[in-house]
Amino acid sequence: GLTELFARYLGRLRALMEPEPRWPDDGRADPMPASVRHRILREWNDTSRDFPAEYPVHRLFEQQVGERPDAVALRWADGTMNYAELNAYANRIAWCLKDLGVGPETPVAISCPRDPDIVAAVFGVLKAGGIYVPVVPSLPAGRAAAMLDIAGTDIVLTVAGQVPWPAPRGRAVIEIDRDPRVRCAASVDPPAVTTPANTAYFIFTSGSTGHPKCVAVAHRAVLNLLNWCYRTFGFGPRDVGLCVTSLGFDLSVFDLLGLLGTGASVYLADEAQQRDPELLLRVLLEEPITFWNSAPTTLHQMMPLLAELESGSATQDLRLVFLSGDYTPLTLPGQLRAVFGGAELVSLGGATEATVWSNYFVVGEVRPDWRSIPYGRPIDNCQYFILDDEKEPCPVGVEGDLYIAGECLALGYHSQPELSAERFIANPFAEVPDMRMYRTGDRALYFPDGNICFCGREDSQVKIRGFRVELGEIEHTMRRHPGVRDVVVLARADASGDRKVVAYVIT
């Protein structure tokens, strides 16, 4: 009797633990009601909106030059530069590049310090018709060489004494601050040679095979993002943005191309200010900063310093805070509002392959039952799908794989067609033929109101200070060392909650 009772109890326990099958075994149609399916696929993705896309993205900056040439475009610790001066510098770089044969779809690497040179280089490449390719000077020589090879660039823009790695063989290295070809070039706008369909930039992300992935993004996708930002949050000439991210991190796309396309000014935090929370906070409090844009970690590291300030003591200028690239701590919105009472906090997400941001959530009251700040909803002309293993939509509250579609999508991975075909696949829900969607590798679910909750990754990719890091890439690289037999790489949080990469090695 006791054995039978135990067997019956064990059977009930198994029945409770096994999920109820969502699909009939007899091949019948999708059991999801048509009204629910329509709401999930259509109503929650009803984001269509016209946007101007008749010209390349740098044309927005040129329009501001014509309207307010004397307005401050760039600020930094030692000075300022107005729109006319920045435009003239960029034009000289552009004419120099054109003389070297740069035109549409020509990649040009940029490896400059965080000062006006790097901004002029970006606009100079775009004005010449080329693709700008950020290569951070502090990268290891091998990594930088691999990125230049994958991008296929023959030209590197830098400044005197900046590039620490050896000059790439067969590539022209132009020191834009003193090269006579730049200093003697014309300062008038070159004729436009690119269209919105052309590639604007390459951004590299970590790859699990040991090779970085080179994401190619078109002008049109950037224009869609900027138009949504301008319309939704009212950016304009009165704004001053604090640029704290590297050119190799795609948040910089909005800091530079976005803000300077509205007549705003950009404060360029230098390397010392980037590394020191006290210096960064001083900029935030002493400069007329209206807009902050960073990964949550950058702002979170200043929270102990902010807590020392009096409540509401720094509310004069900061009106808008964008946080993206990683989880936003649930305590951060309250801590921020305690000092900057007038600041609106917006959490954004997406992927480099979906042009910086493609979803957003305006953070109001933080609910006690939240595990994290919601992912939110898609921006203009973007669609989000949470799908099961059969590529069918998941019901509300059921976790699935997250896909992104729409105008936000990148062109693909440059010179990596197999990877592009694997990640950018046919969109079965598109109303227009031959449309694509991007498989993010994220896990997500829908809340009943249509907002999305991010549930983690399906692979070993992690976020470190907002940067995507494939732990498998680090393992792959370390295993190539002759003294390493095996290695496991993890992301572990320290006492402050910040994650760091830790490798465990068997020699």
C-alpha cells in the first residue's frame, strides 16, 4: 500500500512539473485565437510612420551649419568649436579623402582621441561619401589589424602620435591635424554622392568564433532612428548632450550625428573624465548639460557621489536621461530623481544590428513586482516578435526568442555572408515580400499591456559596461596559447555589482 501511494504521489508530481503541451499532436491549426494573434503580431507592431529619407544623414548637420554657423557645436574641457568651424574642418578632410579615391561604399578607419578631431573625421568621411569605421586607439595591435582586414579599409585617419599599433602595411595613415593634404584642402561642402541606401558606418561587435563581427548600417536606418528621437523627445538647439561613450560603441551615433543634426551642442568627455566618476559628475553639475546618454553602469558608478548632494540640488538643466546596453538597476530611477528632479528617464534597447535602439520604455514609478525595467515597445517603423521553436508567436507571459524587423535593421555583417544569412532571416509576418528579421539571441516575453520583458540570453554573450562580449571568443583566443590546455570564462559581479570577465585556466 505504501509503495502504491508513493507511486501515485510521484505520478502527480511529474504531471505538475511537466508543462502542458501548447500544440496539438495531430497537426491541427494554431490554437491561439485569431484576435489574440492579430493583437500580438499587428496591433502591438503598428508603428508605421513616414520619415524624411531623401538625403544622407550628414545633410542634417549641414542644414544646421547654414542656419546657425556661429552656434557652439562642440564643447570640451579646454574650449569650444562652432558649427562653421567644425564644418570647415570636416570639409577639408572630405576633399582630401575624395582625392584619395574615397566614395560611396569605401570604408575609412578612424582612430582618434576624444576631441574635435574625431568628430570632424566622422563627418569628413561621410561627406566624402565613405563609411566610417571606428578603431579605438587603445585596442591591441592584433585586434586592430583584424578589424581593418575585415572592414577592407586602406585608409586610417588619426592625429599625430595617436596610433600605438604599427602602421598597417599597404594602408595610408593620415594625421588629420597636421597633414598638408588636409590643411590645404578646400573648406566648402563637397557635392553629395551618397544616398540613404548607402552604408554610413561599420560597428564591430564580439564574435564567438574568435573573429569580431562587422555590422554595416545604412543612412536610411539612422535617419529613421533620428526622426523618432526628434519627434518623441523634442531635441533642438537648446540641448547640450554629454558624450561619454567611445566611437566604437554605437550610442555615439546619436551623440554625434543625432544631436548635431538638431543644432544642439555636444560636450566631449575626455579619457580622464570617462574614467573618473568625480570628474564626470563635475561636468554634469557645472556644464549646462540637458541630455545624458550611456550604459547604466556609467551613471550608476556616480550614485554614491549623487547621494551626498542635497535633495533636488541639481535640477536646473538635465531634462532627459537615456540608459541602454544593459540592465538598469531598479533603484537607479529613484536615486536619479532625488537629485535631478526634472529629468525624464528612458530605458532603451535593441541591438547594434538594429541601429542603436529599436525599443524604449519611459520609466515612471518602479513597481515592486518588477524583476527589471521593462524592455518596452518598438520605435517607429520597427516590429518585435517573440517566437517559439516553430517560429510561431508566443502567448502573453510565455518566454520565447526575440526577433526584430523593420526599417531599423542593419544591412548585415560586412564580408561575412554566412553569418548574415544565419542571423538575418526571412520575416514570415511581413506584409511586403522579401523583408527580413534579425534573430537577436535574446529571450523575452510579453506583458498583458504589450510591453516586453527581457529574460536573458540563449548563449554565452554578456554585457560589460554596455559592450557586448562573447565569452566564447575569449575562450577561443586563450586556447590558442601553447601554455593553456583548457579555459572557462565567466562574467562575475564584484561587491559593487559591476560585472567583470574572469578566466579559469588549466595549464
